[in-house]
Amino acid sequence: MSSFANHQDATVLVAGAGGMVGSALRRLLEARGYTRLLCPRSSELDARNQAAVQAYFERHRPDYVMIAAAKVGGIHANNTYRAEFLYDNLMIEANLIEAAYRNGVTKLLFLGSSCIYPKMAPQPIVEEALLTGPLEPTNEAYALAKIAGIKLCDAYRHQYGCDYISLMPTNLYGPGDNYDPENSHVLPALIRKVHLAYKQNDPFITLWGSGTPLREFLFVDDLAEACLLAMEVWDQSGFLNVGYGSDLSIADLAHTVSEVLGYRGEIRLDPTKPDGTPRKLMDSSRIRSLGWAPRTHLSQGIALAYQDFLKRYPVE
């Protein structure tokens, strides 16, 4: 078992520290007293470059590694840039995991995504549902890369005895999210859309799809707490789901965002656009049994995310 909890003086590499998840991990690690954090930006370390990653590990000698680095996006980006999503994510995870092994890293955490599961997986989704059916076509490339990351961690554990673990979070949101209209996920995209409609006094907003798909949403700082708990107490192959525990329709989500932001316009649907997977509710009972539970209610989390949006996009 790793002594991560008692090693605040250890060197911890947070790969992807500039992103939403990596930023949350960094905030929590600093709050817990970890003082030797490696948080390289992509401009400092291109994780797709094997030689650069190996040189970075040799130079900085991290004791622990947390992989939050990934190429991410919503339905449109996943469906449009399939080669980039598959190649970039495969290279990022393979290079970091191999360098961790070659440089004697004590423990590594890999973060995946709930899109790894079959499109029609029984709900709520248990970890055993992996590879039991076809994936959702619109994000298949990203899902395949994340499945490969899980299996890579397990393979290094099996062949080399490495303490490499994986967590699979549900849809995430919070400070540091991506609000780009072309490649953001549904909740940040809604925050931006509703904010602009509110500012411009638009009488309605239009949602992609039928509005009926069900999704659960987890505040990113709650995921960070799950990650640190897993680093402290989890040391098995496979992976752990990390979800909020309940879901709501995309239409209801739009109403919730509108309520939090004070927008009172109409919400219209565009059924000619794709819906994606009909439902993705995860069974997170295993990590809950370890003592974790989400703290942040959806409305509270949306309000915090909106504050972050206003700070980062003050002229929107």
C-alpha cells in the first residue's frame, strides 16, 4: 500500500495541471500540504513526445504521478477530430505510463471517462460493463484511447508489479472548464449560451437534440477528493467509477442553468442534431464504500462555475 497520505514532501507530478481536473488536483494537493508539485504546462512538456517525457522524468524524478492530461471536447469535437482524439490521447497516456515505470514512480493514477462504456449499458453502469457492447459512435475514438489507458495500467501492474490505478469520472464541470462554443461539453456550453442570451435579452435558446438524454454531473473539486483518497487507499487492478449518484435530462439541466443565471427565456429543442448516448448514470458504490461522497449540489456547483466563467470571460 502506498504511503501517499503521509508523504507531503514527496514530488508529485500532475500531468495536465493547466486543465480543469489538473487545476482541481493542484488546489487540493496544496491545501493538503504537498509542497513539491510538478505542474508543467503543455508548452513546457508535450506529453505526446516520448523523448521529451522521458527527459522530464529523468530530470525531475517524480515519486507520484496523476494523469489528468488529455485532449478533450464535446460531441462535435469528438466526432470531427477522431484521428487527433485517438492519436493524441494514446500517446499522452502511453508516454507518461512508460516513463513512470522506467523512472521508478511509486504510484500512478490514470483518469478516464464514463464514455468508455457501451452506448446501451444497463443503468446504473457498473465497472464490469466495460467492453460488453458497442461504444457511442460520436466519441468512440476518445473512449478507445481511455480504455487503452486502463488496460495499460493493468498490464504494467501485471507484468512489472507497478502500483498503477484508474478512476473513471462522470461528466465534470467547475472552475477552469472549457466554454468554447465549438468544442466544449454540454454544461459549460449551456452556461455560455444562457449567459449570452441573458445579456442580449434573447427570447429563447436552442438546445442540440431532443433534450431527453440523461446525464449526471460531478463538480471537479469533488473528483479531486476522490483521486487523493484512491491514491491513499486503493491499490487494485481495474478501475473505480466516480459519479454524483443521480442524473437529469439535458432539458432539465438547461432549466437549472437558466434558473441559477436568472434567465427567463424559452428553451427550444433542435431534434435534427445528435443526442449522443441516451443515458450514462454510473454506479459509484465501490468508491463510496472507501469513504468518498460528493459534497457539491448541482445548483451550487453551477453557481461556482458561473463565477469562474465571469472572471475568465469578463467581456462576454
